[in-house]
Amino acid sequence: MGTPHDAATRAGIVSAVGAYLLWGVLPVYWKLLQSVPPLQILCHRIVWSVLFLAVLLGVRQEWRALVQSARHRRTLRFYGLAAALLAVNWFTYIWAVNSGRIVESSLGYFINPLVSVLFGVVWLGERLGRLQWLAIGLAAAGVSYLTWDYGRPPWVALLLATSFGLYGLVKKKAPLGALAGLSLETAALFLPALAWIGWAEKTGGAHFGEASWALRALLIGTGVVTALPLLLFAHAARRVKLSTMGLLQYLAPSCQLLIGVVVYGEPFGRSRAVGFSIIWIALAAYWTASVRQIRRSRGA
């Protein structure tokens, strides 16, 4: 019979898999909103997320606890940092998808698991074996090769990997539960996002007031497609090792890569395949080392 800790870990892994699969198919949703500027999509994403989460808080009767938590300056600073990282990641990803860079954005999320591992070592004191260090070195080699191939650093990929890796690190130390924490960090962005939408409506640059009902429904739906995987991720981040979260994340970029190449016809020639393959080998090496580590700990 498993322990409560084992059950919590299993629930966390299920939540993580669900979050990454949902993120994997998200490019299709953003492509449907391609006629809307990325910054407006981001603002709608924030506003409707807050409203969706407010409903959830009301249903679960967690408003009072959230208000009490928000009175602490340390908590507000903590989730203010999480909100800033989230905004950078969201905007970069929306812009990349609707600029025909789904493949490059998928590279960012392929790199991110090993970035998360590195952050876990530096800030959380997690230990790595030789094969795991080799995996990180291979990933760095793969990024270097792609930088040479592109003729420039893959800045979209690097920004996505770094911002989300730091976000995962912050959530690992989160003092609040999944729903309350996500509500607080999106609420921190609510007023600026609402003000931008209002300004765009007033100056005639908005894409909501004059939009079709279908487009309005898609913009409103950004709240659900944003909040649901983030809630799953926040639930998982508190129950699963950061290194394990990094390992599971390859599900999302795998879906994104397939969608970018197969559905939207983005180029993926031999040189890109070589660079990506180096990173996939790095992920496989890390996965192998992690499995060995788990088996040794169970045997002990």
C-alpha cells in the first residue's frame, strides 16, 4: 500500500502531464486569434483568466483566505515576481506562434527541462550525477549548434526557457495553494491589462467591440485555456521534484513541434534536425540517469 506522500506525488505527476499536453496544443488556439495583435491577446488572456478564477474562488469559498494572504507584503512581492515572469513568457509565446515561429518556440520548451534542472541545482541544492551533467552539456552544445545554424542566438527559445524555468522555481517555493496563488499573480496584472484594452477600444485599435461573435468567444475563452493548465502546473509543482517536472515537460514541445511542421508547414530541414536531435539525446540521457537514481533510492 502506498503512503500519502506517494499518492500526492502520483496526483502531481498526473496534473503535470495534463498541463503539458494542454500547452502542447495551445498554438492551434493562438493561430485562431492571429488577426488580433499579440499584446491585446495577452491583455485579454489576463483579464478573462482573472474573471474565470474569481468564479472558481467563489465556488470553493476561498475568497476570505486569499484576501487575508494578500495583506502580507512578502506574499505580494512573491506573486508580483511570478506575475512578471508569466507576462514575459505569455507575450513571447503568443508573438512567436503568430509570427510563424512555432518550431523555435518548441525549442525553448525542449531546453526548459534542463534549465529547470540547472535552477534546481543552483537554488534548491538538488544533486546531479555525471550522466545528468553530461545531459546539460549536450543541451548547451545543441543550442550552440542551432545558434550557428540560425546565424543568431535563438532568442525566442532562450527567453521562453529562462522565463518559464524561473517561474517554475518561484512556484516551487509558493506559500499559497494552486488556485489562490494563480489568482493573486494574475490579479497583479489585471488593472494594467484592462487599462490597455480600454485604451485600445477608445482609440479604435481594439479587436473586441467590433469583432464577430466567434472572435469574441475565442478571446473570452483565453481565460479558460490559460487558467486550466496553469492550475494543473501549480498543483504539480508543489508535489513533484523540480527535476521531475523538467523531465515531464518534453510532452508540450513535442506536440508544438509536430503542429508547427505538420499543420502549419514551418521549415524543419536537416540542420535543424541535427540541433534538435542533440537536445533530444540530452533529454534521453537525463531521463535514463533519473530512472537509475529512482531505482537505487527504492532499493535502498
